[in-house]
Amino acid sequence: MLDVSVNQSINLNFPQYSQLQFPSNPVYLPNVGNGGIIITNTGSGFAAFDAADPNHIFNTCSVLSIEGLNGKCGCDDENEYSLFTGQPINNGELRCSLKRYRVEQNGNILVVFN
């Protein structure tokens, strides 16, 4: 996975991000990071992860889709990760967890960065 620069501002008042005002509602941001970014309100803050599966060479199937509170790879092995912790779920053989980004909140603005 490439070490790309990320510095993305998100206004929680915008309709596409308003569900982040409530816990357990992940949102996907395309065209940021390697495979986009998935942000989740954890109830005690925000978690942001690159949506590219770190246990694959990057391709179209390795971008995670949101399934409830998990991110699931579209490749044949269907790797799955917690969107709260970034850790793999149900597969102890996976070597890498999701790439985490920092999140700072200032009022209704979130800044996701590394």
C-alpha cells in the first residue's frame, strides 16, 4: 500500500456526511487515500481507515465495501475488518490491519489526515 498524503475536511452539516453525527454509521469517502476512506462515529470519537485491503495488492476488488460495522473486501477471500478498530475479523492469518488515519473535530468539521 502506498504512503499517500491525506488531509480531508468534512462538514457534518452536509447531507452526505450527516449520518456521522450518530454512532455506528460508517461513511465512505472516495478519491482519498489509496482506496478511499471509511469514517465511523464510534460513540467516543471518530475512526478513519483507508478502504484498501492491506492484505492484497491494490486492485478493483480490494476496495472495502461497508457491511454494517465492518468493511468487506470484494476479492474471492472476502477479508473482513472492524470499522471501529481496523482489525481483521474471523481470520487470524491476516498479517495487516487497516491503515488508520487521524481525525480531529472542530465543531461540525472533521479533518482526516496523516
